[in-house]
Amino acid sequence: MDVFRTDRIRNVVLLGHGGAGKTTLAEAMAYLAGLTNRLGKVEDGNTVSDYDKEEIKRHFSITTSVIPVPWQKNKVNILDTPGYFDFVGEVEEAVSAADAAIIVVSGKAGVQVGTQKAWNLCEKYKLPRMIFVTDMDVDDVSYRKVVDQLTELYGKKIAPLHFPIREDGKFVGYVNVVKQAGRKYIDKGQKEECAIPSYLDEYLEKYHDILMESVAETSEEFMDRYFEGDEFSVTEVSAALAANIQEASIVPVCMGSPINLRGVSNLLDDICGYFPSPDKRSCNGISQKTNEIFEANYDFAKAKSAYVWKSIVDPFLGKYSLIKVCSGVIKSDDTLLNVEKGTEERLNKLYVLQGSKPIEVPELHAGDIGAIAKLVSVQTGDSLAGKANPVLYPKAILSTPYTYKRFKAVNKGDEDKISQALSKIMSEDKTVRVENDGANRQSLIYGMGDQHLDVVVSMLKDRYKVDVELSKPKVPFRETIRKNSDVEGKHKKQSGGHGQYGHVKMRFEPSGDMETPYVFEQVVVGGAVPKNYFPAVEKGLQECVQKGPLAAYPVVGVKATLYDGSYHPVDSSEMAFKMATILAFKKGFMDASPVLLEPIVSMKVTVPDKYTGDVMGDLNKRRGRVLGMNPDHNGNTIIEADVPLLEIYGYSTDLRSMTGGSGDFSYEFARYEQAPGDIQQKEIEARASKVAADAE
């Protein structure tokens, strides 16, 4: 592939609800640009961008893929992202590397939750955007209805550039609002001029007025001419549109049928004509030598630097670090510094990825997106630069995973393989996290939702040939006491030769500190228990608090005081005093009104106002205590509540079904509280065998 200068590059992310047609649109672009000689279909599993086995099997995108589309002496780097919310991390990475966005809306489904989430992401990253309405080949699709929905949500920003011409219900052409001219489709998305049907005159007038009003607002001179009734030329309208689109003060709406290659070449023309090249966007890092801001701004004349926005770790493709060049020109024989880790990496080869196909290039100019193979120390989020000018760029902010399950190997002995495979998956997908819960002897895997975790399990099996099973995680309860007790423990054995003798008298009481398992004090007088046995007593306590006598959960908040006892000059030993302490602890703990504590999390749930009642009712069913409700001034309510961790298993799925996918939540551990009696009883009964096993 040719090398492209910065002003000839467009980096465009495709966003939208799952199933809206992003991958089909990307495929049509690739075909029209001559990258493929046949039009692939998602259903057939033969598209350029959905190349992963999981994507082919499930018929939807799971990872972001890049397709560099050559068009009109430009290169349009198309970033095709997943639409399903479980794979939002991929979307957030892609948005951080893009300079503009196409929000794809299904004409059949209209504006969906994914459309609004895509818009919000564009707002967050200040991305210029266009909206492309697909499925225009479907007879009963109403383009006007979609435009009205968008206008209702986003106001005067929405400006249709085209609208469809239909004959006998069939999509046969379109009206260009800027040129006020009709076009009829002929073979392979080609078109010819045609008259505008008279029934469309009122829509042309309406959409043209919207467009002219938007153009007039770009300058005082234009505003004066608009009010004087002066007509703007096509060149003036196009220039004003480009300026407004780059500022995101106008969002054009286009339409077509990618499956029939209709409207796609228009969209590519508009991308090249209206969207900014990278050098029109700002990009800043921190110079590690001066500690000052380095304004890279995708300037090819500045020192070379790049940001790694995504990693691919595939057993078949190998490891690729996907970079966006922030400044300078990176060449295939460069040696670059991994600024974060301080290690140098020799590049060897540079590529652009066309889906799964690496194409070697000699260099990448500022603003371009490419890939480097086999960088040892480099991970997603790292910055690369020349050693003389190390620059550190901010990492993309990715969503936090809150859905988690317990996992274990199906086949014993696979644990190491699973650990290595998960490590590779986590380096590729930053929204997967693994934790080892030592207290409950379980391994936990976190993801963005149940579907996300299912995909990870499937990848482990297909890619890495290891099987894991997921199950409901154990909740990390704790045990403590509510009252005081005074007990003694005596360990005495005689079996020929030296015997064993240890005797302690101890008081147990709540310490008030739920962060610490135990506090140990000794107030022994007169040498009833020699000082050299005090450490043995504490060792006994340390062992006991790991698994309490109530339900074999870790113990917190206990104060143990050794105040008396006795010893034998020959038979006493550290082991004997440790055993005596264990006996005393078990009796003393059970005599001091033991209770189970459950973890409570502080939760924030953000939902559209209309779902607030349903979500509040559901939180109450989960024993949640609602602490407050605040508007976010975007039509949503933020509900703050304390909820037992036991009750939020599966919450991600339930919240999505309650809110049609529009609700979001986050939580963090707050504290431990005494669990209700029925829950304690159930847990104690369920764990009785563990307690019995520990007692043996």
C-alpha cells in the first residue's frame, strides 16, 4: 500500500447499536475501493473485518478491526467496532484513535440505545460525526422518521444531506440537498442525474432550509446574506459545512443500502470532503525531559512519537501493537523507546492491517494508523518515541468490568496453561480482569457482561485448547463476635516418654476494628504461662482466624486476652500451647454471640428518568438502601444505594433488560455489616461440612 501524507489521511470510527450494519458498511467500502473482489456478508462469515473465529460463529463483531480504504488520493482508515455493550472496551480504544465518527443507524430499527451511547462517546472525545442510515432497500423504512427522531434528541445540529427517491416502494435514487439535484442508481452503486419527483419538493425545501440556516450561522456575512434572501453557492455551502462538521456544530445525515452498494461512494466522498485530517486535531503528551506539554498535533515535521491504542495477541496472527503516529514519520528500521517502561524496541517491519491481513509499508506519517509486530515490552496504552525526545501520552479511559464469575479448570493440571492464556487475552482486552480470592479459595474473572465472559471461555477453548467452567462466586462473608466470653483451653496428652501439656485462660471480646482479624494482649502475672510461650498462643490465634468456627469464613474484629494458665516444666511445648489456644478460641468464639458479616457495596446506577421507579423497586428487592437520587441534566437519574454484594450477582443482565440496555452501574466495596438471620442460617448450614472438616 502507498504511503500517505498526514493531510491525505482520515481516521474514521464506525459506531452504533449492535446489528445496525457497521460491518456491512465497512465491507461495501472495501469492495468499492477495490480491496476485495467480492462483497462479503456477516451471515456467511467472510467479511474483511469480522475475521475472528468467534465473530464468524456468532455473526457479530467482538473486536475492533482496521480497514485502510484508498479513496480519491486519500486513505480512510475505517475502524469497525462492536455494537454490543459487552465489548465497549474495544469501542473506547477505537474512539481514542479516531478523528471522526460515522454513527450507523438501522432504518428498520431507528434510533436505539446504542445510537445514543455512540453520540455520547463522540461528545466525550469531541469527535466530528456524521449519521448514516442503512437498510434503505427495505420497502417500509422511513428515512424521515429517523431524521425526526434524531432532531428530537439533538436539535438543530441534525442536517440531512440526502434523502431517498422511491418508485413503487423501491429505493431507486436520492436527492442531494446541497446541490438540490436528483440522482438515480444504475449498476454497482453508479448513478446518473434524474428529475426530482414533485412529491419530494416539500421535503427538499424543508431540508434545504435547515441546511441553509446552519450555514448562515457560520459567519455574520453569511447571516446577513441569508436574511436578505441571497442564495449560497454549492462551493460556499460545502466549505461552511466542512468547517461546521469539524467543530461538530452540524451533524449531517446520509443514507443508503450498503448491501446493494448504494450511498456508500457518497459517504466516502463526504468523509474525504468534510471530515478533518489528523493535523486539524490536537494531540498533546508530556515531554519526559522537560516535564512540559509536548504539542504533537500530528505534525510530521516534529520528533517521532506514537501511542499504542490496541494490541492483538493471536496464536495464528501473532502479536501486533496497533499504533497511531502522534508526530514525525516512523520508519520500518527505527529503534523506539517504550517511554513508560524505559526499554528500547527495534521495529524491523511496519504494517497496515487490512482486517487480519498485514500489509508491509516502509513508513507511517503523523496521524496514520499502523501496526508493529512482536514488540516484547509494549502493551496497550504505552507511548513510543525517539530516545532523544521521550513523550508520554495519556492512556484511553476504559470502562471498568463489574460482572464477575468464579472459574476453574475442567481438567486438572491445566491451571498453568489457563493462567498463560488468560494473560494473553487480558493483554488484548483490557476490560477482562482476573483476581485470586485467597480467603474463599476461588479464582474470579471479571468482564463487561455475561456474553463477554462466555466469549472469553470460548476463546480459551478454541484458541488455547483449555477448558474452564464458570459458576456463581462465593461471597466473602466474615465472622465476628458481639459479646464477651471467658474460657480456658487445655491440651493434655500422655503417651510414653514426654507428654504434651498446655493450659490457657483467655477472654474474648469485640475489638471494634473490622479491618483487623484480631488483637492479642497478655496480662499474665506470676509466670503462670512463661513468656516464651506467648508467640505460640498468638500462632494459635493466627491459625484460627483464617477459618472461623461458625461457617469457616475469615474472622475479624476479635480481641483476645491471655490472663492465666499453667504449664508443666517437662511436658509443655510451643505446640501444646498452640493447641490449647485453638481449643480456647473455638469455645470462646462460640460463647461470645458469633455472627456472620456480609460485604456491602456502594452502588451508583445511572438510568433514563422513565426507568427510575423500576430500578428503585428492583434495588429494594435486593435489600438495597437508596441513599439519594440526583439528575445528571441529560435526562438521566443517578441513584446511589448501599447493596449487599450477595444480591448483585447477575445485576448487569437484569439492569439491561429493565432499561433496554440504557442503564449503567458501578460499585465499590464500602464495609461489612451483620447479615440478616435467615441469610446467616442458610450460609451456616451450607458450610457445616467445611466447619466439621476443619474441626477434625
